[in-house]
Amino acid sequence: MPRSVNSVASKARRKKVLNQTKGYFGRKKNVYTVAKNQLEKGLGYAYRDRKAKKRSFRSLWIVRINAGVREYGMSYSVFMDKLIKNNIQINRKVLADLALNKPDAFKAIVDQVK
């Protein structure tokens, strides 16, 4: 009996990989074996950096809050400690946004904490 190969599925699988690597440079976009390796590497970076993005945003918020609080003669750590002790539950994302865009509202929070 002749050998049966499902070339339709194989071509579809290869085409899917090559479509995902569109925009890559050189052989990475049109040679299947190279493209497959690069795609795996790229998807690994994407997974890793979705986690890293959260960390980098948190550090950005901390920097912004610290800069906003320093104007009122307080450090970030002291400010966060006093927020917790006064039972004010505002997350860092909102605090950073207030410090950057609404300084009067941020000042009101700092005055309430002092």
C-alpha cells in the first residue's frame, strides 16, 4: 500500500508559522526552519515581557509618587506607611496619576496623611 502523507495539514502548519513571522528580517521570515526557531524565541520573549511590563510600570508609579511627595517634604516610604496607618486604600497607579495630572487632589491626600 502506498505511503499516505497529509500534505494539506503540513502545508497549513508551515504557512501558519510563516504568517506569524511576517515582518521579521532576512531568512527569519521565509525559511521555515529558521522562522520556526525565531517564532518560538519571540513567543518566549513575549511571555516573559508581559510579566516584566507589570514590574516596570509599578516602579514608574513609585518614582512618580516619590517625586510628588518630595515637594511636601516627605519620602515615598514614609508616605506609604502613613497611608496604610490612616487606612487610606488608594493603589499606586491612581496615586501616580494624581501626582502627575491632578496635583491639587494629590496635595489634599498628602495633607490628610500628615
